[in-house]
Amino acid sequence: MSVVPRVVATEAAVALIERLRAKHGPLMFHQSGGCCDGSAPMCYQDGELLVGGSDRRLGEIAGCSFWMSAAQFDAWRHTQLIIDVVPGRGGQFSLDGGEGLRFLTRSRLFTAEELQALGAEEAGGFSRLP
């Protein structure tokens, strides 16, 4: 069984990512854990947000790295993140802020088989920094 991705994007999210990349260049995402912008996926120019040893790289969406804090990952490790867009204003620090659309994280629980496969992959080490 191939390992299911921890993060995926809908077609609408990919379209917004492509529009933002055309304006701003290479992008990256970090799943916000709260505070000012709630728990929205935040979109930045690649390298604008410094990630550290307490961040986990979950994968890529539309060619953009996607990160989450290790503490938040511990609570969400059993779910696949599905990045979507809805009408509204994006987070104040996120590049989707002026687009009339905002990124939104949906999720689904991994199956027992998927969790087993993911566990085997993670036993080999987790990606922290690029």
C-alpha cells in the first residue's frame, strides 16, 4: 500500500495557490494553531516564515511545502488535512487576505490501514527542516 499523503488540496485551493504564486513567487504553508487567525492554513512567500525544530513538514500541496507545529501534529496525527477555499477574507498574515477567498482546513480520519502505513514511514524519521 502506498502511503496516503498527510495533506492534500482541492481543485479550488490549487487554483488559488496558482494565482497567489503568479503574484508572489514560490509559496509555503503553515497550519496555524490559533491566536490571531484561528486555525487557518496560512500562506506565505517561501521562506517568509522561519520554521524550526519544533515544526513538522507534512508534505506539499500544489508544489508548496506544508508545515505544522509538532505539538499540533501530535493532536492531529490521525487525520488527513484537506486544504480548501471558501468565500471570505483570509488571515491577516496570510497572502490569501485580499483575494475574496480564504484557505480552510477540512479533515478526515485515516483508516487503520493508512495509519499503519504512515506509522511505518515515520519510524524512518520525520522531515523537520528542508
